[in-house]
Amino acid sequence: MDIIHSKLAQAVHVFWTENNILIGVLATTWIFFLWELYLAYRQHRIYSSATSLPPELVGVMDPKAFAKARLYQLDKSTFNFISMTWDQILSTLVLCYMVHHWLWEASRQALGIVGVHSPNEITQTSMFILVGSLLSSLISLPLSIYSTFVIEARHGFNKQTPGFYAVDKLKKFVVTQALMNPILCGVVYIIMVGGDYFFFYLWLFCVLVMLVLMTVYPDYIAPLFDKFTPLPEGQLKEEIEKMAASISFPLTKVYIVEGSKRSTHSNAYFYGFYKNKRIVLFDTLLAAPEEKDQSNQEEKSEEGKPKNLGCTNNEVLAVLGHELGHWKLNHAVKNIIISQSNLLLVFALFSLLYQDQVLYRTFGFTRSKPILIGLCIIIQHIFEIYNQLLSFLMGVLSRHFEFEADRFAKNMHKAADLRSALIKLNEDNLSFPIYDWLYSAWHHSHPPLLSRLQALGKVE
């Protein structure tokens, strides 16, 4: 390990100086910011200019829903320019004014206030996480409030009261700290005591944490924020169980989550290990009983209210057929293998760089080398180009998986229902069906609506 580290140090010695590191990090962050700004501008032009339905969707998508989606996405796009710029300015100030060092010292002082006058690295890391998270939450709060109570409310999505929003934010902060703080302190401890091959032990620790959280989160953490109730006995439940059995999906329970108290956006997913799989449907995914009656739909349409909100039973089954396709085709397993292989590689590279004093001096640490600071700087900033490239490639793979899952549902003879479900969900969520190709290629984990409909084929 020492030989490898020595060779790496020689290779980077030419540019591995304090000024060059800071300039390189700032240049990288600004290049990617300008790139994101350019992509957002390209998509914003689409929202501004595409004022009528594309020929492929004439007679398929409601023109009123198209117009509403366009206005919603225009509002979100304009807000996105503001939030992107604010985040970039803030990130630049953090780097230039060595805020990491200031927060580290503030954490030591905070420990002194509570009686810990000679903190070790673990206790100071814990306080640093708490202080940094609190400060970050407060800074992001105004934009979050505006997004929720102005933009989302303006377009009929927000269902939260200010009181519910405040309690929800507080619960999320407490739960996040209860999970993240001990995990990151555990990471620091393993790096401290793990020796030359700590990166392998650290990787094993992260794999274990991931497995535990995947098991614990749905049953014990998610219910702290939303109400989960078993799907009532009836035709839908029977059809779901029948479909799961047809492909040997080990279904044990089907839940409805009360997402409507927070937003009218809809979703569905499954979770669980091995022989203990569970399906979760958002209540906003299911059409209200009165909306299944055609006369009521027509009456609502005349009043100018949303029509066909939610999906019919057959459409819900088609959506679940898509989700079950992800399981049958092992998409989740493939993603885990890729992400964990990448994590091991990142930890191995981190082990070669994190002890270099030049790195810490660049950000104001002249006498100490806090491990968490090194981890944040190296993974977030030094590896920025690698992270962006990997994110793009994972997006390409994700879109490929989505097409495969759609094809799986089509092979289950659910193409017509999946097609109508995609159109309904697109309208209910005010998703805009037209995207700039470059913006979509860089950002989207799911293919745009038109691409998915074309892949499913025209269904009369």
C-alpha cells in the first residue's frame, strides 16, 4: 500500500498544490453548473414554445391537461434557475471562505459548551454532522417553503398545512440524524483503526448498513411519516395476488400508503428480501370509487375539475406488471452490484489520498486532518468528473431497464392498460410529454412518455 501511495503521490506532484486543488475544484463545479444551466435553458425553451399537442398525442392526451402541464413545468423551470444559481453561489462561498474549517471549529466550541472540553475525533465528527445539517436545513428552508406552498399549491399538488409541514420537517431531521450520525461516526472509526486495508472493511460495513436499512426502513421508519394500511379484500387484491403468483413473485402483503395528505403525486413500489416481498400503492394511484363512474367523470369535466384522477384496477395491474418486471429481470440486483462495486473502488482511491496534508491545508486545516472532511472533499469534489460521468451512464442503464420492464408488462398482455396508465399518470402529475433530447439524455432515469408509448406500440 505504501508503494502504491508513493507512486500516486509522484504522479500528482506536478499539480497537487493548495492553489491548484482549489482552482481545480472551483473550475469543475462551475463547468458543471454552466452545463446544467445550459441544459435547463434548452428544456425551458421547449416549455415556452411547445404550446400545442404533438401529432403523436392528438386524440390521446387531453389538450387541457397538456396546457396545465406546460404552465406547471414552466413555473418549476423558472424556480429551478433560481435554486441552481443560489446553490452554486453558496457552494463557491463555502469553498473560498473555508467554511468546512469554520464548522469544524464551531463544533469543537459547541462541545465545550456542553462540557466536552477535550473532544476526540469521533465526538467532534458527531457534533460537526449535527451543526452542519442544522445549518444546511435552515439555509434551504426558504426555497423549500416557496416550492411547496407557492408552486406546488398553485398547481393543486400540495396538501400540507404549515403545521403539518413543520412537524414533518422536524421529524425528518431527527430521524436523519438518528441514522446518519452514528453511521458516519462508524465510518470514521473504521478508517481510524482499519489499517492499510480499511477501505475493504469500510465497504463491508456500508453493505451491512444498506441491508439493514432496506429491511428496517419500510417497516419502522416510513410509517413515522405516512400511514400504511393493508389493501382491502376485493377484486384488485385478488388480481394482484394472482398476477404475482403467475411469475412466482413471493408476495406476502399489499399496502396502501396515505400519500394524499402530503401531495397528489402518485407512485407504486415493492420492497423486501427473498421470500418476504410486499407491494405498496399510493392512495393517489387508485381512482376514487365515484370517479370510476362515467357520468361522474363527465360531470367533473364540465366543472373544470381533474378528470380520470387515478387509475382503474386494470391500469393499476399494468403498472404493477411493470414493477414486477424489474424484479423478474433482476434490475435491482444489477444496480446493487454496480453501486457496491463502484463504492469499493471509490473507497480504495480515497485510501490513497486522504492522508495528504496538502489537501487539508487547501481548505484551512493546517494542524489537523479530520477524516470526515477528507471524505467529503475527495468524494464530492475531487471525484466530481467521475461522479458526473457515472451518473450519466447509470441514467442510460436505468432507461434501458425501464424499456425492459415495459416490455415485460406488454408480454403479460397488459400493453393497452399500461399505455392508458402512463397517459393518465402523466396527466395527473402534470408531467410534460416533450423534452429536449440532450436534457433528457443527461437527466432522465425514465424515458419520456412519447418514447415509452412508441415502444409499447399503438394499441387500438
